[in-house]
Amino acid sequence: MSTFKQFEMQEVGILHLRDAEDTLMYAAGPDGEPDPEKPIRAHVYGPGSKQYARAMSAKAARWLKHRERKGKADQSAEDKALDQTEFLVACTKMIENAESDSGATGEAFFAEVYANDKLSFIRDQVNTFTNDTANFTSGSTKRLPPSSGKAPG
């Protein structure tokens, strides 16, 4: 008999970021060239975490507040971008091997990255990754064959 514990999602997933040309991103080494030992990665909280649940709750509250204030459900492009930025900031644990040009750290750094339209490809990647439960599974989870419905054995 199995328990469902083996199917639980991990709280944090790690995404190796890609640049606008879809090339994996690395921090520059001493020679100024990308250093394969320093991948630029976002560590994000996923759908099975309390941080993600709080971020979703805050997002819903912002939407309701907007609706009450404006009397309609439509959001401007700017409001949607701000909402997405706030959601992603709340879901980000860290960004590895990158730093802010302004010296910002933590949530201020994450907001700087996600709100920058010239880095929208990062915001899009992190958003897609964060909302896909498959990115938060342990790769060792055994799945049943699609046709049998019975455990192999």
C-alpha cells in the first residue's frame, strides 16, 4: 500500500534562465566570458508552498480591490504587469549568480528584474515555470503506465 507522500511537490523549483535569444544565461567569469560554473538561476516557490498560496491570495485581493475601485474587472496593461511583478516577487526565493546594477537586494532586486520590460523574457519564463506543477516534482516519482491503471509488477 502506498501513501500520497511520494507524490508531493517540492516547495522550491530551480529555473536556469535563458536570454532573449533563448540561450542559457551564465554570469561572466574573470575573462568576461560566460562561466559555465555560474548559471543564472531563479529559485521559486511553487504551487505546493505556503509562499505561493499567499502570493495567489494577495493577487486575488488586488484584483477584487481594483474591481471595487474601478467598478469593472478589466485591468490596464500597466496594472496587469504590476500585478504579475508583485506575484513573482512573492514567489521568488532567490536569483543566483546575478546582481542588481542599482545595488538592490532581495525583493527590491526581484522587482527590478520583473518590472523591467527590456527583461520581459525573464518575467515570462519565471511566470510559466512557477505555474507548472510538473516543475516541482521530485524526478524520481514513478508514474503508472497510461493504459493499464495498475501498478507495474
